[in-house]
Amino acid sequence: MPHPALVFDFGNVVAFFDYARACEAIGRPRGLDGSSLLETARRAGLAEPLLAFESGRMGSEQFCRAASRLLGVDLPVDEFAAAWADIFWPNESIVPLIRALADNGHRLILGSNTNPLHSNHFRRQFAETLALFDHLVLSFEVGHVKPAPEFFLACAEAAGAPPADCVFIDDLPENVEGARQAGLIGVHYVDTPTLAADLRALGIPVPSSPR
Ligand SMILES: [Mg+2]
């Protein structure tokens, strides 16, 4: 495997995110605490509409209405959508590594469980970094969410490489395991120095302090 394709998860790998940010923005003007709002919504079953949204079975407007109801707030869809989308901040440490891998000629794929609200937002917010990627494989577009094998196979197909020639990097152990089950090489992202060491162990040259 001299020159594998590299598939990066987005959330908590390329950029960090926290739903509590959205809940703070929604709750603050109403005198509500963001973390408790999120906890309430989670207990009320937020995971279900979120999964439907990220697998492409639910549209943005329907999701906003469902999530807004679970949070117990009555917000115009546009306002809810804007707050819900703004949850990301950059993982500064990983950008130079991604750039070095692109410079070395690796095919780079983004493989993200996401939805139209988040991906429209993060594609603008991280346009410069995402321009280094050859393809973006987004769950709501391919109709499968990680850790379903179909998702990982869609990433290999986007890379134009057999699964065994693709390295899948994700912060969630179940996704790393899913990638391995689908025949890709799974790497668990903990932090950027560990990732650099893990890639070197796979025979992928990574500069010691990429910039
Ligand atoms: Mg992630």
C-alpha cells in the first residue's frame, strides 16, 4: 500500500463541534440553560430525528420543527436552523497535517455523518481546508450513516481505490471498527501527534512538524 487514500471524519477530527453551542444560542435569550436544554432534548429522543436527518430521510424544515419541539422552544424555522448550524470550531493542529498529505499526492476524502444544515455551514466556514479534499462523502447524500458498511464502501468508491487501500480516520471507536469490518484500515483519532505517529506506522510519510 504505497500511497493509500485517506478518509477523514469531519466532526471532532477536521473540526470540533458541540451541540451545546446551538442550545446556548437558542436558550440564552429565553433565560434557559443550553446544557439542560440539550439534555432534555436528548432524553426526549433527539437521536431519532437526527438519524433520519443525517441519513437523508428527513428534510431540514421537518428536522427543525421536530428538534425545536423536543427542545421545548417555539422558534421560526430559519432562526432555529441558523442556531443549529453554528456549532463548529477549527482543529488547528490537523490542518498542516492534511496539507502535507495533500502535497504528498494522497487522495483525500471527507467521510462525515452530517445533514444539509451542518454541511452547508461547515463547507463555507472551512472552505480553505476542505478545498484540499478530492471528494466529500456526506451521509445524507449517500443515504447511509456510519458505521454502516455501505458508508465506508461509498468512501472507497469516491477515492477510486479498493477498500484495503483506504485509511479511515475517525474519533469514534465504533466507526473505526465499522471501517475495519468493511475492509478499510481504521485509525482512531485521539489527537494530531498520535495520528501522525499512527500514519507513520502504516508507512505513510508525515513531516515531524507539518506546516
Ligand atoms: Mg467524529
